[in-house]
Amino acid sequence: MNHTAIHSRMRHLAGIARLPLSRGRWSGTAGIQAGKGTGSSIEFQDQRAYLPGDDPRHINWLASARSGTPTMKLYRSEVAPRVDLVVDLSQSMFVDEAKAARTWELVYFALESALRQGGHLRIFALLRRADTAPVEVEVAAALAHDWPATVPAAPGLLADSLERVPLRSGSLRVFVGDLLDPSPPPATVARLAAHAGQTLLLVPVARAERAPDWPDAVEFEDCETGRRRRQVVDDAIRARYAAAYERHFAQWREAAARRGAGMARVFAEGELLAALRGEALAQGVVDIT
């Protein structure tokens, strides 16, 4: 996988599409996005009566002269919003070349969009192995394409992995993962949305998963464990699979909606910008110029 080429394309795309940071009111250190309170930007927000200790440079002299009472100008605060990028690096994310490419496109798009908008970024990789804790990836390492390696193993649950991620209070949580996991969606989304966080789910989807073209006899392989088994496939099995697949994602959509989280499946075919114009734009997961 050519990370350099993918990253370069996503750096360009982040100038066209972006995470919806401009639509929030954030807390954090000084930066360029709208904060929750008043501050020292040049954008006028409100005014109030002067209080001892206020900076006299912000007195509204015209309003004070009209009312006879010293009045302060209040300006919007500008902060660097906290962005916690959580990336599922389990084997199912790389089940075929198209899905692997889309996974890394979403990761580098989210990374570049957060940095371009002045976010204070932290990155966590979920290897989804029962014996392995989430790994914090330094931003400099991610920019240099230095990511933890993944190997097939007995997989842990997504919900358990997320319990060990130190999400920051009030941060924007951007989760890149396929949600192909038996964890209960309500509890999993609740973990991502905990501590006043806002949550976006970017879900790469392969054609082979949503519309498999199975012959009548298939040798299935569990991509997480490497175990194989042969299965005779008939129309009834295909129909049950299709119904279960749609029911699975319906449960995730319902759980996301209940928590005010944005969720979008991003299909692996075609250019990413075109794919983002589907569910991601409609659900407010991205803004596009």
C-alpha cells in the first residue's frame, strides 16, 4: 500500500471536504475555531457592564457615553479543538485492496482535516487483539506513515478496546472502523460519546461484504483468526446474510442517532470525494465546499 501517494491525495482533499469542526463550539487552548465562551478574537459577540479588573482596551466608549455606564465589548473566543482520532487496525479493515485503500484514505483525510482546521490531535490505533491495549500513535509518526503492524490473532471486542482509550473530555471523536464486531452498538457508541464528546463514525465498506458474489460452494476464511471452513451456499443462505447485514448496520445507525453521533458508511469503490457525497454529507459527518 502506497501511503505516500494516498496521503498526498488526502492532503489535497482536505481543502475541499472537511470534518465539521466549524459547526461546533469547543473548549481547548488558543486556536482558530469558535470556542464556547468569550475571548480575544476580532469577531464581536456581545457586550456587558464593565467589572473591576476588566481590560479597559475593550470598553465600548460609544455605548458607555449613551448609557452613562461603562460597557465592555465581548469577542468570541478561538480555540484549538481537541480531536481524538481512533483507528481500527484489525484485519477486517484490509480484507481486500479496495477496502484497505479506502481505510487509509479515511485515516489520512481525518488527520489532515483536523490539522488544517487547527485541531489539537491525538491518534489511537486499535489492534483489536484480546491481549493488546490500544496504541497511541504520535502525530509525527502518523505523518511519516509509521503505524503499528497488525497480525491475525484471537480478536478482542471493539467495546473492550474502546474502554481503554483515554478519550479527552469535550473532544471530537472520529472513529474509522468497519463496525463488523459483535459488541452491542448502544454501549459502544456510548463509550465513544462519553464525557461530553461529539462522535463521528466513518465506516469503510467493501463490495464483497455488502453484496458478496458467492458460488454454490465456498471456502470461508475468518480474516481475524485465519480459520477456514467449507460451506454450501444456496439462495436461502444468501437472503439470510443480506438481511442480517442490513439489520446489523440498522442497529448501529439507531445507536448513533440516540447519542447524537454522526455515522456514515463510505463505500470502497470510486474516488473518496464521490463516496463522501453519499451518506457522509447527508448525515453531517463531513462538510464539502
